[in-house]
Amino acid sequence: MSFLLFVALLPAIALLVYVYHKDKADKEPIGLVVRVFLLGAVSGIVAALIEGVLIGLFEAVIPAGPLLIVVEYFIGVAAVEEACKYACLLTVRKNPAFDYVFDAIVYAVAAALGFAALENVFYVFDGGLEVAVVRAIFSVPGHMADGVVMGVFFGLARQRELHGNASGARTYYWLAFLLPVLEHGFYDAALSFESDFAALGALGVDIVFIIIAFVIVHNISKNDSRLSPDGAQAAMPPAQQPFQPQWGSFRQDLPQQPLQQQQQWQQPMQQQWQQPMQQQWQQPMQQPVQQQWQQPVQQGQQPYVPQQGAYQQQPVVPPQQDPSQNGPTIRYSSDQHGQ
């Protein structure tokens, strides 16, 4: 009996340890995870009592046939069981330890595997080792997959709720409940139709759902995000915090000054280095030129013509004119022609 108990509990415990190990950002308290796991096991007893009442009611109202199977397994079984798991998850909704999206996956999987562990014990004790092997491959991982889907949408819903997006939060809360119900109900109902084709379809959907769950665990573990917008980096180690340079500085540890204070110390600096430079290169160029061309032109003096590349030039004095340049006059020497 002890061996069968070990075989019945081993798949649920192994999968819970795997998901817990994938929580990279901020490990959840082990005591809180174990408490949710035990709540999931207790919720299995509550679910069995409710299922017995609902199934008896459905069988008294609905004739035997496909409709009864669908109603029983979608509403009487899947909806009740997932609602019990969902109730366990709600107990940590406002817990301070629940501060990342992946944390919701951890707690939802803990509740689902606690439920599956107790259920598996009853099935294994009744059917033996062969049932234990089949349920370890399909049923227990299927409960884990339902928990992963419930957890990721529950975490996204809580994240939107803390960001003030009430409508988005309601949508994700409903998805966190309805999607596991649909998968769980389809699996149980298809296996109850006594058809090989339906059974293969149920196993195929279950396997696909399990693969999707492992992919979600892997991706969310690598790209986890904090739920609350306030203090988003408070719980992260300093080495993991992203670099955020401050205004006017490349050091992260310097306090960021308000914009008004920055303008107060930036303006004097700009005036200090701009004004002297402007006075140095503008005044020497402008003053000599202005003094030269603004003064009245005196009689017999040519106006100042500035030369390119020089700041000061001497007034241009015209050279004495050669009379030979005034016309074509030809002067003859006296020793040749006389007076």
C-alpha cells in the first residue's frame, strides 16, 4: 500500500517541483505553496460532494444520451472541479508574495496538483499500478496544464486590475476559469462516449494542451513581469535592475533634479560661455569696420575698403598720376628738334 501511495503522489509532486524551480524572478514562500497544495486536495473532497448532487439532478431531468454526457462532464464535473481550484487560487490574490505573473502559475498549479494528487490516490488504490502509469502520463499532467492556463490568465488579470484596467481584468479572470473548463470537459466527455475515435481525440487534445502548458511555463519564466506598476524594481537585485541614466549624468545613483532646477543651473552656464566668446570674436571685427565706414569722408581721402582676411587696413592713398597716362601726348627731346 505504501508503494502505491508513493506512485500515486509522485507525478503531482514532481510536476510541482518543476514549476516551482522555473520561478526565476522571485521565489514564492514554500509554506504558502504547500498550503495552496493542501487546499487543492481538500477542494477535491468538496468537488466530489457537489458533483454527486449535480449528476443525480441531471440524470433525473435529462434523458440518457449524448446531451446528458455533455452536461454532466462539462458542468457537473469540469466546471465544479475547476471552480474549486479557482477558489484556492483566490486565497492568494491579495497576498504580498503574489507580485509577479509567474507566481499565479505557481499557485494555480499547486492547487491543481493538490486536487490531482488526492484524486490519483483513489484511482490508483482502486485500479493498481497500471492505472497509476496511465494517469501519470495523461491525467495528472492534464491537471497541471489546466492549472498553467488558469494561472497565466489569472496573473494577467491581476496585473491589469492593479494598472486600473477593470474591463481587461474581468475578461482575463473569466478566461482563467472558462478555458480549463472547456479542455477538462472535452477530455472527460470524449472518453465517456465509448468510441475509439473520440478517445483518440481526447488524448490528442490532452497531449497538445500539456505541450502548450510547458511552453507557457518556459516562456513566462524567462520573460516574467511584475504585477504592480509601483515599485516595479524594488524586489529585484541591483544587478538585475535595468540601467536608467539620469538627466545630465551617466551615473544611475545621482538623484534626478526637477526640470525647473535644471534650467536654473543651465542658463547661467550658457550665459557664461556664450557671452565672452561672442564679445571676443564679434567686437574686434565689427568696431574697426564700423568706425572706418561710418566716419565722413574727408576731402582728398578715399573711403575705407575692407580687405578679406584682415581686421584693419590703412586708407588707400592714390599714387601720383603720370601725365603720360592722361592721353596720347608725345614729348620730344630738345636736342633733336630744338625750340
